[in-house]
Amino acid sequence: MRTSYLKRAAGRARRDERGYTLVELLVVMIILGIIVTPIAAAFVTASQAQIDQTRREDAYAQARGALQRIRLDIHCAHATTLPIQQNSYGGFTLTLPETPGQCPGVVSSSSGVSGVEWCTIPYSGSTTRYQLFRYNATGLSACNGGAGSTFTADYITMPPGGWPSNSAASPTPSSWAGNIWPTADTCSAGSLPTIAVDMNVALDPTGHPTERYELADRIAALNADPC
């Protein structure tokens, strides 16, 4: 009886060492695939959302920084007229006469220039996206987005109401695309000259037109004489 019992126990042990069959492995893999696929998709979606959010916040932060810098330059401008013109690159340029060395961080006394330019330049290959640059100069072609120009903001696009026009631009532009200065500078008697700025930032104006960030302000030239 003892010998018979040992034989049966050995047989069961051998049968227990068979492992899994191919069918069982396939079933387990299918079940794991069903469980893991939506989890992986959720991680990918969350990661992409985080990337998109970071890009948006970077673009918005650039716009806020650019507006702050424009505000400083306009505050320091000494002229009673702050003209904008369509530039030859497909955007617009704002010229601000400055007195070298008068405002710290605007135009240094040793720079040899007497003004600052802000310009919008079309992004290469896009008809809806502009970039904003700053340049220490007063020539219309100087601020061109190339060497010497300081990049300040990206993803500037048309506001919901369309690109703003500016009746003071001369000669009359062939297109207002890229203009972020919506109205002529104003200078009422006894007050300081002011100019409006309107920047609309959108990473995907075609696919996601509602995901945008618009900054608008009217800024006075504090260093100019009253009108």
C-alpha cells in the first residue's frame, strides 16, 4: 500500500510540472492587453495634455513679458506721435523715439541709436501666426526678426474680431494682418500721448480657436511733453 501511494504521489507531481499551455498563455495575454491598453492610453493622454498646457503657459508668459517691455519703452518715449507702419516682411512696426541714457534698460547712452522698434514678423510657412521682436534702432527695415532683433513673443494671431486697423498708418497698408496696434495714437490737449496695444495669443487658431489669451492695454508716453 505504501508503494502504491508513493507511485500515485509521484504521478501527481509530474502532472503538476506540466506548466501552462499555449492557449492559456494567449488567454492571459489578451486579458492583460484589455486591461493595460486603456491605462496606457490614459497616461499618454495625460502626458500630452501636460505638454499642451506647458506650451500654452509659456506662450502666455511670453506675451505678458512682451507687453510689460512695450509698456516700459512707450513710457520712456519722448515724442508726441508714436507711428506704426507696415513693414516689408509682412507685419507691422512701431517706432518709439528715445533719448539714450534717459531711461535705464531702454536705450543706453553708448548705444549710438535714438529709438526702439517693435515689429511683428510672419512665422515661416504660416499665414496665421506672427512673432514679435524688439530692436534698438529707428529704421523701418531694421527690426526684421533676424540678427540683432530680440525675440519676445510667439503665436500672435488674429483676434476674434479680425486684425485691427489703424487710421494713422501711412501709407495705407495693403493688409492689416499682423497689426497689434489697433488705433491711432491719441493726444488730447493737456494730456500725454497714448497708444493702444492688443495681442492675441493662440497656439492653434484653426483647430482650437477658443483656446486663446488676449492682452489689451492703452499706454501713455510718460516722458513726452503734454499735448
